[in-house]
Amino acid sequence: MLTQAQTTRPGTRLRHVLLVALVAASTAIPGARACTVYGKGWGSKWDNPVWPNNAVITWSFMTPGVGLGPSAPPAWSGTNTLGTGAGNDIRVLIDNVHGAGAFDAAVLRAFATWAAAANLQFTQVADQGGDFGTVTAPDIRIGAFSFGAGDPAGGAGFGPPGDDINFPDPLAGDLALNDLNNFNIDPGNEGDPLQTGPGGIYLNDIEGLLLHEIGHTLGVGHTRVTDAVLCGYLAPSFNGQLCDYTHVNRVLEADDLNAVRNIYGPAPPPDGDISFDCTVDAADALLANRILLGLLAPNGAQFTRADVASPLGGALPAPDGQITMSDLIAIMRKGLRDITF
Ligand SMILES: [Zn+2]
């Protein structure tokens, strides 16, 4: 669960560096627990339960108005407000400020970032109905309910079936936003201070929050690496207050990447499909061109998929950590069916 930012704390850079080093060391052990999981992690995975193996995961927006099953946290109340079109529908609240489709686009970006990070594929499907925590298909279902009074969490995500925390399996993959909280699509870039709203509270950035909660639904537990996406509270003994909730955080850190790759394996090589339509064509070349001209700031997934070539040439793909003319040319040639990779 990601807690709404409430305080500003000094950075803990040294701790971060040390923990990353520990994580790097631990990942050399086959089957080692992902990243820095404190207490019990989520720890299970979709599809083949053996780590690491790929997964093809279905997800849906939960049917508006469905209720809370007996396994849902007892303090929660209400019915799913996401998609109702009512005044407390988070999609409506976001789209009213940021334009039609803005909420869904932020959700899709969050999925795309995880898909680019590990050997994962996501497919959006129609929801089949059923209360929160009662049905197991689609794999991940996203809704919004009222968390307990005074609960500052922006959302909650439950891991795949058989998770280490022993959540009842009907909860597997269910993800709820707290419709009593405050949300936004922050205008800042990675690392910028989060915008504050009425009362001086930090507004939950939808993309960053969903990135965190989707991480849980994939089986990744909390870490205390300060600027990791999966930094979070777990138990009173766990000092999640080290987590940086006050800045835009939409980029997976080494700790997050180690965690998800331990479970699902690394993502396949970049293919140039920046538009995520499963083909490389003029649309991808256009997007690459806009990135190159500085007209489009790529999200993590787009960057990973666009970084196909090195200026030094060689066999493709050859990611070099930057988007250059070489990437644009390679994507254009692939779109023209002149080359394949
Ligand atoms: Zn969390």
C-alpha cells in the first residue's frame, strides 16, 4: 500500500546506495527473494509459479458498482466508484482536470512501464463482474472503494495466488484506489516535488501510485530503498517513513527492476514498437522522431523500446542508453521491412 505523502524528510542517499549494493549481491543467488522485502513479501507470480518465468496477464477495470467481498479489508466500505461517472469517480475527477482519456492513459503507462521491465505481457479485457476479492479472473482488476476512516493510503494491491502474506486467493490481483483520497496527474517530471492540493497535502500521482500497486499485484513486496517505486509501509516495525512520497516517481529503480526480473525474468530485447500496437510502422518512426526533437518525453517503456541501436552500429537490437538518430533510422528501416530485429 502506498501512503499519501504527508511529510518532507531529508534524503537518505547513503542508505540507498548501501541497500542497492546488498540487493545486487543477493540477486546472484538463484531463486533468492526479490529485492529488499521486509517482513513477508508478496512473493508469488502469475502463470508458471517457478521463478523466473514469463507471464501473460489479463487485467480489467472492475465493473462499476460491484461491492466488497468477505475477504476485503473489513475497514473498507462502499461499492466500486471507478467508472460510475459520479462525482467521486476518480476517472471523472482526473479527466475533468486533464482531459478525456487522461486517467486511462496514466493507467496504461503504468502497465507499459512494468511490461518493459520484465518478461511480462498485459492484455486489457472486459470485466466479468463480481465483488472485490471474490473472483479470480481477469488476473488484475482495478476498482475504487472507501478505505477506513483516517487511512491515508492512496491504494492497495494484492499479489498473485499463493502469496507469502496469505491473503485469501480470491483477492489475488485485485487493486483498489481509495476514493476518499486525493489524486492528480502531476505536471512535473521524474524527481520533481509533487504538487500540493487544498490543505497542503500532496496529491497522489495516478501513474506513480498505479506503478506501485501494480507492482504488488505482480508479486513484488515493499522495499525501504528511498526512491524505489515499491518503497512503502508494511508494518509498524518497518520504517517506511524513509520512503520518498513527495516527488514524482514513475521510473523503476534498480531495486524494483531486480525484484520483478527475479520473478518473471528480464524483458525481451527492445523491438522499436513505441506505440505498443504490436507492429513497427510509421507511427513508431514518428514517435521516435518526436523524442529525438525533444517534442515528446518518453515514459520508461517507450524509452526502453525505442533504444534499439548504437551509433557504433552492429547487430540489432543494441541498446546504448540513449535515443539517437541511429534508433530512428533503425525503427524506420524496420517499419519499411528493410531490416528485421
Ligand atoms: Zn505498497
